[in-house]
Amino acid sequence: MSFTPHVYHEPDFTLPQFVNAPNAHIEPAPKDGVAPEGYHAMSIFPEYFKVEGEWLLPKDSRMDSVVVYEDGELFVREFRHIREGDAIICGRTETGADGIFVYTEGFAEEQPEQENAGRRADNFAFRLGRSRETAFSRDYDELYELLKYERDNGGYVVWVMGPAFSFNDFSRKAFSKIIEAGYANAVLAGNALATHDLEGAYFHTALGQDIETQENRPNGHYHHLDTINRVRYHGSIEKFIVAEGVEDGIVHALVKNDVPYVLAGSIRDDGPLPPVYGNVYEAQDAMRAHVRKATTVICMATMLHTIATGNMTPSYRVLPDGTVRPVYFYCVDIAEFAVNKLIDRGSLGSRGIVTNVQDFIANVAKGLGLL
């Protein structure tokens, strides 16, 4: 089968409820980093705002951020990026009555009447969640076709990864193949993934355990620290790879194929590696730079980074030609809680797969014909 993104259906703004609606209320920000009272906070859905008689859709969005009107356009900004005097949209209604319309049905195959297009409860049904009892074969098939579509049509696929992939040589090779084949446009991770992947290339271990036999090596608990120390000696991961003759692994594939990556720091980090962001807000901005371009996001075995990425990922993307398309969001984890927490975001494009991520990445590589 071939993949076709869900078609977006714009609201009918010729309806009386929209024509007769007032302009959205706008107030200036009183201070840097402070929104005016009654500010409007964004959701993950497309939201339209009536300004000077015209309904406008922000080209970029993020949940729990504010909307700033500037030079005839709407910009969505985090609170810390608000500047005194910014013209911020205020209002807490979502039906269009006050110039703010939250549109939850844009990608639905059957369009409801606009008057009923707000949030609604689903009918009762069994097995709405995702669990170890769920059959995921169809999800895999859709994912293979989605990745092919993204690669061949200028999509932007962001992978969010925990360190589990680095503990197994086969999963390291599988994801390296995915990178080399052009199915990854950016990788978001932490210090641990890069550290143990480089340790695997340098010592053939992860946390001192052989990445093939799973046997502990003598003094192996030093290996990840020795790897970090050596990378810090060379000054960068790229220089370490060249100087130490590293020829395999996930990070090697990212560097070799010029795929950008963001390593966000944690309070528990060892070292850390030189490119790790120690400032959490700088890390968030670096992650957001890729998320705001993403058309598909795949989060795997990292509850911390998955929830962070999920919070900054909208359900839609406005392409350069003005086309509105869904952002497809996958959460893959062995823990049902992590999976269901993310798919509860409400986005039509969210998918959850409960499985061991090492098996998952091997299946994806095989399904794409890379192994």
C-alpha cells in the first residue's frame, strides 16, 4: 500500500457564527516573560483567531504557549520569550464566539457541522487504549509507508531516542541503516544514548557489558567514563570519531550523514559529552528548532524526552506552500503507561506501540528493506 496524508478541511468561515464574531481581544505584555491577564494558551490543535476581520491560523504552534500578533501575522511563543509590549491574544473561549476557534476536526474523514466542531466525547468502546495485548501489525505497515512517503516528499522525521538502542549491537546497526537510507532528519536524545553508543564503538560494550554477548568485561564499569573522558580530550564527538577511528554506531552514522542531533542534559549525567546542553531552556529551544519542522515524530524508550517532545509538538504543520497537514506522532515503549500518556494527547496522528524498542527498530529496518 502507498501512504497518503490525511486531507485537511478548513472551517467554513462564511457561516454566520464566524462572520458575526468579534475580533479577538489583544493586550500588550506588561513585562518581559509575563503575559497579560486572561491570555489565551494554545492546544495541540489548529486554532484560528479573528484579527482585523480576518480569521488567521498560526503557521507554527505549541501547546501551553501564547499567541503574539506582529506585522500582520500570528506567532506562537513560550512565556520566557515574551517581550514587554508584545500584542498578545487574550480569551478563554474556543467556539469562535470571542474571535478564537479551536478546530479539532480538521483531519476527520467525515466532516461534522461547524456548529458542532468543538471538543466532543467519544462513544463507549472496548480497547481504546494500547497494551501488550494489542496487535500492532497494521501500525508497522502504516509506519513503513509513512517513512517512505516522508523521505520521498520532503518530510521531516524526528526520532526521539532513549539509551536502550545502544545496549545491543544489532539495534545500533538497524538504526544506523535507517539514518543512512535517509529516513532520519534529526535525532533528539540525552547524554546516555550518545555515551553508550560511542562506548559500543570504542570498547564494544555498553555500561561495561559486551553489546553482543551481554557478558560483563573486567573494569567495564569504567568504559563509559573513559569514553566520555576521551571525547572531552578531543573536544568534540566529531573529532573523537576521526582521531579514534570510530567506524560504526548511531552517532557515527549521524555525523557521517550530516544528520543534526540534540543531546539534552540531565541532573544525573556523567561527564557529560561536550555537545550536551547543560541549560534546560537552551536544550528545549534546540529541540524545538527541529520539532517545529517535523512532519513525523517517533519517540522510543525515553519517558522524559518523549513527554517533553510531546508537549511541544502540535497536531498539524503548515507547509511552505500553505498546505496544512497532520504531524504523525509515535510513542514506542515497553511501558503501557508511557504509551497511553502520549496518545491521550488527543491527536488523530498519535500512535502507540507497546514493545521492546530494540525489536521495534529491527522490525522497522527490515520492513524498509534495509536488513
